[in-house]
Amino acid sequence: MEFSHVPVLLDECLEALAIRPDGIYADGTVGGAGHSSHILQKLSPKGLLIGIDRDSDALEAANARLSGTREAMPEGERPEFRLVKSNYGDLPAVLSELGIARADGILLDLGVSSYQLDSAERGFSYMKDAPLDMRMDRDESRTAADLLNESSEAELARILRDYGEERFAGLIAKRIVLARQREPLKTTGELVRIIEQSIPAKYRNTGGHPAKRTFQAVRIALNHELTTLEECLPGIIGALAPGGRLAVITFHSLEDRIVKNAFRTAEDPCICPKDFPVCVCGRVSRGKVVTRKPILPSEEEMKQNPRSASAKLRVFERNGAGGEA
Ligand SMILES: C[S@@+](CC[C@H](N)C(=O)[O-])C[C@H]1O[C@@H](n2cnc3c(N)ncnc32)[C@H](O)[C@@H]1O
């Protein structure tokens, strides 16, 4: 299957990263290189692009796309790129393994790609009956089926509530546990039927597909999406060169809140009581939030690519002196 994914907020990201031709740029969620191929085009032979993804299929697609982009550039003007299978949470370690101290720009475009959603066998989609997989990294052993068959009812309810904001989390968790007592859950179709039976009829067709929130929640929990994001942002900001920028695209409020708070704390980490005349905690600002409000897709982009509708882009700029590491 061809890797189909339309990059979201592309022009806005390129502008936000303020790309310098000789700079080093890292894309922590390279996917099919939709954003990265445009970053590569802006680099000189002294520049470097590093693309990271947890998904080997994505890296294969990125390699084909970036090689094509590079070859289309005049000889003698071609920049280099490196692709690494890793978690973006390990981005600082990936850079240091490549002998790179800091990057001039870092992009994170969170969530799943359209390619992953459209590949039925990956089990991300409630529209296609397939094994309950949902692993972004297929070298990991634990699948969505394992999570759904092994977690306690209370844990399942918590996952659906916290990561899916599903108001019927308790009812769905109860039915999952009942169903798996007969036979372990195996397919996305079985999960969709359980969800449909759990949600009271009058709410079933409100707020999008009834399975949307549960599928999002299971995917987030299985792939540790929010914990990774929360834990790694300070380190990723630390991996920016002086004046370097981090651009993050989120697709739901849970992710956006984490990014907003991490950026705010990096800008103003002081924990002194408000009435202290001077700061005594010693925490130093690491830079500034470039986007007071998130950048949203235009009406035109939403029309062309409905998947962009929930996207929000936030940008942070490391201070000139580098600040705290
Ligand atoms: C929205 S897609 C990126 C699409 C890409 N910007 C493009 O335009 O082609 C998100 C990608 O991030 C990857 N991903 C998600 N979480 C990750 C993580 N923690 N570490 C590395 N890659 C991750 C997914 O496998 C997926 O390929």
C-alpha cells in the first residue's frame, strides 16, 4: 500500500522552524516525510536532517521520499539526511549517538498517520475489522488485544476516561470484562460491537462515531503517548541550540494541554511565591513561547484535509545564550 498522508499545517511549520540552510533539523515523528521532505529542500549540503519514527514502515516510506527529494535537487546542492528507528522521547540520545550536540529546529507531529489508520491490519481503525493490534512499533510485543484482555475493569475505565474523555467509560469497561470471560477479544469489530452495546441508544450517534473515543484511548495507553510527551519535552527543549525552535502539532486537547504547560514552565520556571520581591529558587528561563495562542489550520486546509481540523501548532524558541541544559 502506498504511504498516503497529507502533512498538516505544512507552511506554518516551515515558517515556525525558521530554517537556516546550514542548520541541523530533527523530525521526531517523520512518518512519510511529508514535512521533512520540505525541510530537506530548504537545506544546503552543510545542513542535515534527522528523521525519527517508531514505525519501520514509516521509515521505509520516509527513506524513499527523502531520497527522491534529494535526487531532484541539483548535484552539489544536496543536503544529507539520516533516519533512525527510535522513540522521539529518546531524541537527545539519538542526537548524541550521531555526534550532534544540539539541533537548530525540532518538529513533532503527534499521533498516527493516515497510512497507519488506512492499513487495516494495523488495527488502528474502528472502520475496518482487523486484529486488535494498534502498536506503533511492531517490535514491541504488547498489542491492544493484550491490554484489553489483561487490564482490570477499573484500569480499563480509567484509560477510557483519561485518554478518551469517554463519558460511558465504566459501562464499556464492564462489557469488555464480561465479553472476555467468554472468549478473549481478538478483533476491532468485536470491540466496536461492545462499545455500541454499552452506549445508551440516544447517545450512540452524538459526538462522532461511538467507537472513536475508546479507540483513541486504547491507542494512547498502549503506546504511552501522553506519558512520553510529558516526560520528554524538557529534554527536547534542552536539545535545542541557542535560538533553535521546537514546533509541536497536537490533535487533541490532552496533548495540547501538556505542550502548553511544558512551554510555559520552560519560559517561566520560577517557583518562588508571587509576593517575593526577587527570585530565590534559581530556576532560569530556557526561552520564550513564540505562539501565545496555538496556530490553527485555515478553513481552506480543513476543507482539503478534514484530518487537520483538530490540529494545533505551538512553538517554543530557546534563548540565545542556551539557558539551562
Ligand atoms: C502524524 S504522523 C507524522 C506524519 C509526518 N509529519 C508526515 O507529514 O508524513 C505521526 C508519526 O509519528 C510516529 N510516532 C508516534 N509516536 C512516536 C514516538 N513516540 N516516537 C517516534 N515516532 C512516533 C508514528 O509512527 C507516525 O508515523
